[in-house]
Amino acid sequence: MSLIESKSEFDRFDFFLGAFYFVFVLFLIRMVDMQILKHEYYLKLAEKNRTQVINQAAPRGRIISADGTVLASNKPSYSLIYFPDSKTSLQDIKKMALYASKYVGADKEIVFNMLLKAKNSQKPVKVASNLGSYAIMRISELKNFYPGFQMVSEAIREYPYGTWLSHITGYMGKIDAFEWKNYSSLPEYSMDSLVGKTGVEKIYEKYLKGKDGGLYVEVDNKGRMVKIADSREGEPGSDLYLTVNFNMQSAAEKALADLPYKRGAAIALDPYSGKILVYAVKPGFDPNFSVNYNEEKKEKDKNFDEFNIGVQGAYPPASVFKIITSIAVLENDNPPPDEKFFCPGFYDAGDRIFKCWEKKGHKNMDLISGLAHSCDVYYYNAALRVGPLEIEKTAYEFGFGQKTGAMFLSENSGNLFGPRVRARKKSYWFIGDTLNLAIGQGETLVTPMQMAVFAAALASKGLIYEPYYAEKILKRNGEEVFYNSPKLKNKIKLKEKTWEKIYEAMGEVIKTGTGRPIFTEGLEIYGKTGTAQNPHGKDHAWFICFAKKPGEKSKVAVASLIEHGEHGSTSALSVAKAIIRAAYPDTKSDSSKDFSSPVE
């Protein structure tokens, strides 16, 4: 070997030896960093890697009526959690998904994807919530073959009165992808959290949602649960108090249920604040469907009807609108309220005959008797004298054709039908339009909520408030975190003589006219019946009223609508009557008197 070759070998040896020492020094520095300088950090990281946290839903804030009845509460429940094992085969996951889906009433493909996701991420997943006794029993057997399944207890939402007030309380469901964008940054939420979807459950989610508790679960190197290392108690959400009076609500719900008709609504307001005292809708929906385990859930889902008749349903106001025509007549003194028109049972408009609901005719009618007996012919004549523009203007002042501002999604504004609207559409206005407008037929459409606001405005002599149903929110320690105040939208100024005559006429509706069945000794009740023509079937029934004790202010104004109820003096009035009796429980009918009513 030459000297040059020997030197080259020595240089290579020197290089590798130097590289070895360099790597060794780096390794030594890294070990010192991990074992000494950052020992605490890596210890916590190691603990975290072998510990999984499972959220336990905290009790949600209760929803409580104004008189103390709990309308939404919580109950203990069990959820199924799967702790993955990295060595579990795909075939085993398919089997687990098949059996688990049967026991929890879920689609096997959805369960399979959840288990597969857990296996790939090596993180536990909540397979199902609020399991029934049948599922719990069968899953206990499943755990013997697949120990990765575990049961965890937590609080779940419960609505003890089912469909009652469902459009106000709303319902809950799992966070969807769109909602997760808003909730993902908040530590209180996970991807399987339940959140409010509609109603107060959604509007006041941040108050009702408590702080979840959790289980700290120790797992082995395969991700399987070894033991529950620790637990953290949740903090209950705040309680929400509604303006609703449960006794009155109960009376309305039962009265609606007793009627043979499938659809209807009854709304009662405090005339001097806009508080919603009653909000009964038939049919409602059962908010328990989204949180309760139920083996017939798929069947129930088909019947889940969220349509909110109270603010979304629009109907002709029928003869209730004659109050608007009466106000226009009185404000203009045209015709004078004591002027009489003869009703033979019809009105000849030249090219068309307009009938009165009373085929025999009402004979001579002035404003008081015309409203009391709901004489169409009187209002045909009066409307032609005062003019459709004044009627349209009066209707707009009372909020027709406008949203009430009630806290509901998709409120319908109805339709204000009048010559100004026609003019904007560059269309003609005919005599027949005036006659239809006068009695609340034609293109005029209103919602039950608009009618309730109208009844409240009559009771308070012109005060129009935004209806609201959320009164206050209190933490469990009594601290107030939210309070709602009345919002006055408008104050209508009418002549005092106008109010006197309207009250007299609406009082006669109850004493001698179409509203006699609601007459109650010791109460002053003012109301109006209505029967709305319906080209698609039987007529719809309306009744509005307000009541007060002599010398006192009215504390309740009511509007009720029954689809296909035929006569306002029967079906719709019966529901309003139940509400008034609940509002004034110390009054009763005089059974010695005849409270039958001429049909309208």
C-alpha cells in the first residue's frame, strides 16, 4: 500500500469518527433537553396521549312559564361511546356497526363510518345518545364480545308537555356542518353536541347551554379504555322564564283538542305590554322527537309539522274586519252612526248581487246593530259612503299588511287590500272591491298574530306593542342576565267618541249578537265573530275579543282561528271562551240565561 493510499484511508476514518461524535453530541443534547430542561412538558404530553376526555352534557337551562310550570327540563340519559383498537379488523368493524345499529336504532352505514373514523383517528366517538332500556340491555351483551363499547351517563333535554308551546320552545338537534362553523371556536361545544334549532332553544342558546362536564379516561397503547381516571362536573345553564300563563295555555290547548277540526290557533296578549300569554297551535310538533330514543322515530319524523299557523298562516279576516270599517266610518262621521240602512238579505251592485250571510235579511240596521249582528248589507252601504281609501288607511294604522315583530322565524306580513295597493300595481278598482273590502273578504289576508295585536290595540285604545314571549333569564343562583321590556310600536289616536261607539258595538256583539255564547256575569267582554269564505272547502272561523272587570283595565285580548271551523260564533268562540275563563277564574256563566247565538 502506498503512502498516498494510507493517508486517504486515514482521512475517511477521521471523517466517520468525527461524524459519529457529532451525532452523539446532538443526541446527548436532545436527551438533556427532554429529560431535564423540558421534563415537565413532555411528561404532560405523555399523560395527554394516554388520556382521552369524553364530554358529558351539562343540564341545560330550564324553560319555565310565567306562573312557574317547567316546560323544558332535563333527565338522566345514557350514551354509547366506542374506544377504538388499532388492531381491530375492517371485518370486525362491520360486524360491530351491524349489531350496534340494531340496538341504537341508527343506520348501519352511519354507525360504520363513525367506528371507522374512530379507528383511523384512535379517538373515542359517541355512537348514540339517550338510549332506551332495550338498547342498554342489548349493548351490555355486546360489550362482552366487543369491549371497546362503553356506556356514559349525561343529562338530556325533556319536554314534559309534548306539542304544547312547541313553536315557542323550539327543539334541539345535533350540530350540522354549517352550525359547526359558528360553534367550533367555543370550548363548550364538540361536534356531537346538541344545540337549539328553532324557538327559544336557538335564540337563547348561549344562555341555556351550560358548561359540559367530562370524564378523563385512561387508555392503553392500543387506545382501549383502562379506567376512568377523573371526572369534571358540569355547570347547569341559566333558566329562561316565558311570559306565557300556563293555566290559560292549558285551557286553550284542551279547547283546541276537543274540536273535531285538524288545524287552528289561539293567541292571547297582554294589551298593555305585548306579552304573549297564550300561544296554542294545532297541530304542533313534539320537540322530544329529536332527543329521545324511539324505535318508531322514522315514522314520527314523517308527521313532524313545523308550519306555524299563528304567524305563517294567512286568511281573510272576514267580519272581524268590520271593526276597521266601523272606525273609518266613525272617524269621518260618514255615514253618521245612527243612520240606518235596510237589509233585505242582499245588495244590488248593478252588475252583481252581493248577499248578506242572513238570507232573510236584518231589516233596518245602524252601526251598533250592524256590528252586533254582523250585517253585511249595512257595511256595503257604509263603505260606499266613507270610501275605500279611508278603510285602507285605517287598516294600515292598525298594522294590517305589516309584520307584528313577534320573535318567530318566517312571519307572514299578510296582505293589505285597497285602492292604493291597486294603484301601485297600475290596476283598476271596482265597486265590488269596495264591498269585499268592507266585510274583510277579497284579497285581504291576515295572520292570527295580527288579529291578536288588533284585539289588544282595541283593548288598550290604540296601543300597539311588539308581541314577545321571553320575559327574563336567571342563573341558578338567581342572578338576572337578561330581561325583556315592552316595545311600543305605535299609538293610534282616535276620537274619544269613536272609542265609545266601538266599545258599545263590540259589547252588543256579546250581549245580543253573534258572540252571545261567551257572555259571562261579572265581566265586560267586547268581541267580534267572523266566517271567512274559503274556495277550497268549508269556511274558516274567527273570533277576537278582550275582557275586563268593571272599572279595571283589560288584562287579556284574544284571537282564535279554526280552519274549516265554519262559524266564528261556535268553534273559534269556544276556544276564546276557555281562555277568558282561565284568565278570570272567579267568574262564570249564568245558566238561567240563553246564550245561544245566531250563526255567523
